[in-house]
Amino acid sequence: MGIFTANAENTTRLSLIVNVILFVLKLVGGIVGHSRALLADALNSLLDIVANTIVWIGIKVARRPADENHPYGHGHADTLAALFVALLLVITGIYIGISAIQVIIEKNYRAPGEIATIIAAFTIVVKEILYQWTIRAGRKANSAAVIANAYDHRSDVYASSGALIGIVVAQIGYPILDPIAGFWIGLLILRNAVKLMRDNLHFLMGGAPDFAIIRQITETASGHTGVQHVRDVKVRSAGPTYIADLKIMVDGELTVTAGHDIASDLKEILLKTVDNLQDAMIHVEPLEDLSKKGH
């Protein structure tokens, strides 16, 4: 597998390297070019480095096999890494916003230099490329941490766009717009962080995935030979994978062995056809019970 293949590990590794380079460029550019917005963006890149490191650890831990203490594996390490990224983004957004307000109140601003414009424009291009590459890898691996990393790249695109607009307008003759752009960056980062946190808390608390997955499981089970009815289909997240729990109704005249065979065959099919399905717990009940339970 090539180093440039779009998978979870490669995209995280590349993100880490790029963020180190961008941090140095933004820091130097912000200092030399006197840009508050670019310095704010440099802080964002510094925390991106920390976030990438946490994502890398999350991916490694999530891939550990199940053990006695974690019978369903370590998949939620991926979700926890995503939550940590979201938390860092919240801290970054708040800090940048407060710093920008302080600069505006103290009127401690000046027009940025040309180097700030170049670095901000370069960041936009690089981060958009990283976003496209990372979101594709994250969705393929169904990794919350990698997807969070991708949206972090996208928020950087918006943030750097705001920085660039502020820098250019400040150079024209309105330097106050540079810290205003920094404040806008903080709001954007905070907004994306809250969404990431909400989504991953949903899965960490056992929230159901997209309804399309539940529908696929239901339809596959309903069409399986020997299954006469399907009910109580539940699916929960286990990090990048899912665990399904469902009840199937079979002919009450069947032997226990025959009912078990139907469930075993169905489970095998579900694990093969449903993406990222880790396990399926199938309960077999006689069809006669359906009328008694009022279903």
C-alpha cells in the first residue's frame, strides 16, 4: 500500500507534517508581516499538531483486537480522539476570539505585510487539498477521528480565508479589519467544534447511525430464507464499526437447530454485506408469538 494511498494512517501522518510546516510559516509570516489574523491562524495550526497526534493514537488504539476487558474491541478510542479534537477547537476558537477583541479595544493594530497575504493564500490551497483527501479516507474507514480531522482542515480553509480577507482589506487602509478577521476565525472554529462534539457524543452514548444502515439490515433480514418477520432492529456505534441487535420470527414448528441455522446464515450474510458491521446479535422467536405480543 503506497504512502499516498488515502487511508486513515496516511492522511493523519501527512496532516501532521503539513501542520508543522504551516505553523512555522504562519508564525514567521505573522511576526514579520505584522498580522494578528495570521498569528491567530498559527495558534490554530499549533493545536492542529496536537489534534493530529491524538487522532493518530486514537486510530492505533481503536484497531486493537477485542480482549477480556473489552469484548467489543477498542473502537470508541476513535470517537474519544474525535471529541478531543473538538475540545481543542473550542479552546482555540475562544482564545482567538478573546485575543481579537482585546486588540480591537486597545487599538493595537497595524496593516499586515505582503508575506502575510502569500502565506494565508498558500494555506487555503493546501488545507482544501488535505480536506478532500482526509474526508475521503475518513468516510472509507468510517473513522470519527479522521472525519473530525478532515473538518478541522475545512475549518482552517474558512479561517484562512477570513484571515486573507482581513489582511488584504487592512493593507488597503483599514487595519482594524485584521483583528476583526481574527475574531471571525474564532467564531468559525467554535461553530465547527460544537458540531463535532455533538455528533461524537451522540455515538459515544450509543446513538444510532444513519437510518440507511438500519434499513439495509432490516431489508436483508426480511428477505432471508426462513425469516417470516423482523422486528426490534437496533444498531449502535462501537467507534468506526457497528453492532446490530434484531429479532427474527420463524415458523414455530421448526426445531431449535433449524432456527439457529437460519440465524447463523443471516448473521454471516449481514457481516459480509453491511459495511463496518462488527457483530449482529440475532434473537429467534416463533411466529406464533407475534400475535400474542400484539405486533
